[in-house]
Amino acid sequence: MTEKALRELASILNPTTDIPQGETPLLIAVGAIGKALGITIRPPAKSENANTLDAIARASGFRTRRVTLTANWWKTDSGPLLAFTKEENQPVALLPVKATKYEILDPVELTRTPLNRHTATTIAPIAYTFYRPLPDQEITVWDILQFTIRGRTPDLIKILGVGVVATLFGMLTPQITGILIDSAIPDAKRQLLIQMGLGLLAASFGVMIFQLAQSLVILRLQTKVSYDTQAALWDRLLKLKPAFFRQYSTGDLHNRVSAVNQIRNRLSGSILRTLFTSLFSLLNLGLLIVYSLPLAFVAIAIALVAVIITTISGMITRRKMRPLQQLSGEIFGLTVQLIGGISKLRVAAAESEAFACWAKKYTKQVKLILSTQLVEDLLTAFNVMLPAVSSMLLFGFTISLMGQSVGETGLSTGTFLAFNTAFGTFITSATRLSNTLIDSLDITILWERAQPILQTKPEVDADKSHPGRLSGKLKLDQVCFRYRQDSPLVLDNITLDAKAGEFIAIFGPSGSGKSTIMRLLLGFETPEAGAIFYDSKDLSGLDIAAVRRQLGVVLQNGRIMSGSIWENIAGGAIVTQDQAREALQMAGLAEDIQAMPMGIHTIISEGGGNLSGGQRQRLFIARALVHKPQILLFDEATSALDNRTQGIVTKSLEQLGVTRIVIAHRLSTIRHADRIYVLHGGKIVQQGSFEELAAVEGLFADLMARQMV
């Protein structure tokens, strides 16, 4: 109560401080950074340690990255940072107040201190930067726009202001030209000629300087937007349900991710630059009207014709872009599959068939590209001819005006040249603007490609409850499941029960639904009927990510990452070498690793091509054991191990005393199971201990007899 009252009093005495409230200094510091970035900070679940950044980040749905603070780091804009003091190791928020100025928010003393060379020495060199996530909902174009421009208002104002000034400088050129031709040169006014020449030079130099400044601001904006959007996009992709990834090939999915990047590049790059420049340059229309209203109407007519032709050609091209984007995704997906399966193609001598399949799609792509290129070439030819044709039209209309007396209704030579100069800028801007607006239509096509990623709801749901520390008890209760509505049931009324610390085996022929049970336990799929319980809590109401963090899993189709053995065991988490070596010891891989020249730091190629099948499986097991999970889910995790190595692994698992759900075909793997469930055709046809099932006639005895032969 006292702490809360002090906070409220501090906010009255210093309203600009705006220190967020929280239960711990770390939560207060993170809350301040979250407010600066637009991230809603939530306290972690009671079962987790509230004084860890990872727990707060998980609860709030954002990601972090550890960074090193180098010399004079505060003199550049690195965004809000979480740091710690050197002496007390207390968390502090480092908040930028200007592009090159930071202040330190102390969540303990509730004060803000300017950051300078002296105060920077009190900060430890390790800090954390936060990545802002996309909203956990269906994303619209407006959401993307809001996400990209949040906190970028100063940059947009700079672009707007610099663009206006550059345009005004550019408008001086035609006016100076008119004065030179009408007054300075005919009247031999040398001083005026020098002044106008210097003015023209200054105007050109001013335009160059302000356009350079605008380009730098746009580059800065584009870099910031790219940094935020790329991280948010991949965060979004990693949060999608595993079932989503079954719908697309790897290459096609990469193409769709690239579509989001292209949208971001166009909005924050060429379209933004050209749009601002063209709109500002259209101010030259005012000059045209001032110089000659009749010729201004001619200029407007020419500009309208140019815009109409550009728009029509753009619409024709855009109509071909949709199938071209679709085909590009298919070709990229096929290419990735062919490269990944090159060994199988060689074994089957199917290189010719693979090339023919690729060539067929590529031919369609080239035809579409050529048809769009024809339209673009015709448009390019029109744009090349436009200045000459427009000049001819202007000269034709000017001849009639030049016949009149110079005065209110006449047109002098200087005025005409000034008009012609302004007209060149105007017509170029009008054409660029129409091209930009047509190019922006590409965004709708790219958006269609990106929609599945952005409009699929993430798997993570903040409304679901945290499971707490799992004891190891789980149950499948009358579960039915099918992969598609029009397909037969893969699992039919499955009931499976495992008490904490039990060893449960799932046995049966291929295609009986064993791996599907594993996918359901992991939350990769949702049952059509029935429910799955962890510690008597329905999995559908739990935070699935929090459940998975407490599971040790080895799947049939597991893959090894390119990196060291240590990195493969850690899987991106913070794991010490001692923890990794202990996991290798339990997995029976420690001796093999010690025999390698670089030991635990040995680099493995992607897929583990420089390891044997048994070594790869033991590495997967070590990865599953390193975090000391309460439940182990193994799907054919020891199928490539010899009896000696399997004995080591089995003994290690028994000593852990955790719940084990094991899918296996080898009898030696499941011999000591507390209970065996025998599956056939998606149904449990038998259950019991090894001795009980072996003693009675049935599917288990038949399968056992085949292995004994």
C-alpha cells in the first residue's frame, strides 16, 4: 500500500515521469520499455519466476535479443533497452528521448536520470532489446500500416517538410528563366544576369541538398520499418499452428513470406518517395495557370492522356501478375523439393522427369513474363515519345498566342520558356504519379499471397490458462480424429491413461494411428471428439506453448540443424556445457562425442549427414532430456540403436522417474512398459503388460511372433 501511494505521489509531483506500476523492479522496467514500443506487458503466471525476463516475454508475447553495449553506444538511436547496473545488478530501462539522447529509468527509486559518459559507467555492458509482435488476430492492411508507422511520425513530418521546401526551390527555376529571357538578356542588365545566374545555381543546389536529405530520411525510415516488420513477421510465422504448414510447400511458403517483405519495401521505399515527390511537383500546375491559362489547359489535357494510357497499360499488366505470382510460388516450391530430394532422384534415375516437370512450369512463367514485358515496352516507348509530342503541341498552340500583342492576353518568349520548364516538371510528375499508383496495385496481388500468413490466427492465445508445473499425469478420453472432413477416422474412440512416472508403450502395425496420437498430445492437431488432459486439465484450455516447454519430444521426422552439437542440444535455449554433456551421457552419446576432435563443439551439417543414424537419434534424445522434462514423448526414438546403446538409454530414462509415452516396433523397447496399448485401424484392440499380452492370442502375439522368426 505504501509503495503504491508513493508511486501515485511521484506521478503528481512529476507527471512526465509516467512510471508504470508493477510488482517487481524488473516488471516495472520492462513495462516502461513496453509502453515506449507499444507492447502490452503482462505479468507471468504464478507458477513461473516473475524475476526472469523470459517469463515476462512469454506471458506478454514478445521476443528479446541480448546485445552488447559498446563505447559511446548512447550517441546513436538503438531504441529502448533493458539493462542492469554493474554493482547491484538491478534492472533499469534505457529510454531514448531524442535521436542521440537517452535517460535511465530506475524502477526501484522511481527516478529518471540523463544518460551521459559518467552515468553510462554504472551500466553493465549486456542489455536486451525487445521485438514488437504483430497483434494476435487476423491482420488487415490497416493493421500493417499502423504497425509500420507507429513511432515514425517525426520521420514522416521530416519527409513532408523537406519535400515541400525542395519543390519550392524547384519552382524558382522557371521563374528565373523567364526573367533572364525577358529582362536580363534583352536589356543587357549584366548585374541582373549575374544575380539570376547565382539564383539559378542556388535553386539547383537547394533542390539537390533537400532531395538528398529526403532520401536519407526515407532510408532511415525504411531501415527501421524493415527491422520491425521482419522480426514481427517471423515471430508471427513461428506462432502459427503446425497444421498450417501442411497446406503449403516450403518454397511456396517462402514466396508468401517474401510477398510481405515486398509490400513493406514498396510502401516504405519507392512508392513513398515517388508519391511525395510527384505530389509536391504537381504544385507546378499553379505556375502554368499563372503563366498562361489556355496553355495550362493544354498541359492538363496532355497529362490526362498520359495518365489514362499509363493506367490502361498498368491494368493490363496487373491482370497478368496474379497468375505469375502464383506460378512463381509453385516453381520455387518445386525447386526446393527437387534440390532436397536430389539423392532420391539420382537413385531412381529420374533426373529427366524432374527436369521436364520443372521446365513445364517454367515455360508458362516465361510466357507470362514476355506478355507483360510487351505491354511495358510499349509504355516505355510512349513515355519516350511523350516529351517530343507534348512540345510539338505546345509550340503549335503557342504560335497562335504569340501572334497577339504582348500584354494581358499575349505570351512573351521568356514566359513561354518558363512555362515550358514548369510543364516538363509537371508532366514528368504526373506520369510518375500514375506509374506509382499502378505499381501500388501490385500490393493487392502481393497481399493475396501473404493473406494466409497474416489472417491465420496464431496458436498462442493469451486467454488460455497456464498449466503450472506438470506432474506427468495425462489422459486421452474417447478421442476421435480425422485429418480432413471427407476422410475416414484415423483414431476412433481412443482412451489412453498414464499416471505420473509410468512407462506407456503404443504398439501396432504401420498406419494404425500411433504417430497421430503423438501429434494430438503435442497439440499439433485438435481432436474431432473427446478430450486430452494434462493433470486433469483439458489441453484445449491450456497455453499449449507452456505445456510443450515441459515435454521432451523425439519425433520420427526430426531434423538436425546446421551448427555445433552443443547448439543442436540447446535448440536456441540457454544451456550450459555441463548440462549438454549430462544429456549426452544419458543418451549414450558421450563417448562418441569425446572421440571427435572438437568434442561438443563439433560442427554438424544440416540434416546430420556426417553422423550415423544411431548418433542422430541419440542426439535427438539428448535434446529431449537436457531440460529435465516431466513427460517424454518418443516416436521410434531408438529404432536405429543397437541393443547395448538402447540399454544405456533405457536405464537413464528409468532413473529419471518421469512419464514416458513411447511408440516403437521393437519388442525390446517396450518389454518393460507398465502398460502397452495395441492399435489397429485407429482403435485400441488390446492393452496390458508385456507378459499379459504375450500370453493371449491377438494382434500383439501375432506381431511378436513375426519378430521372433
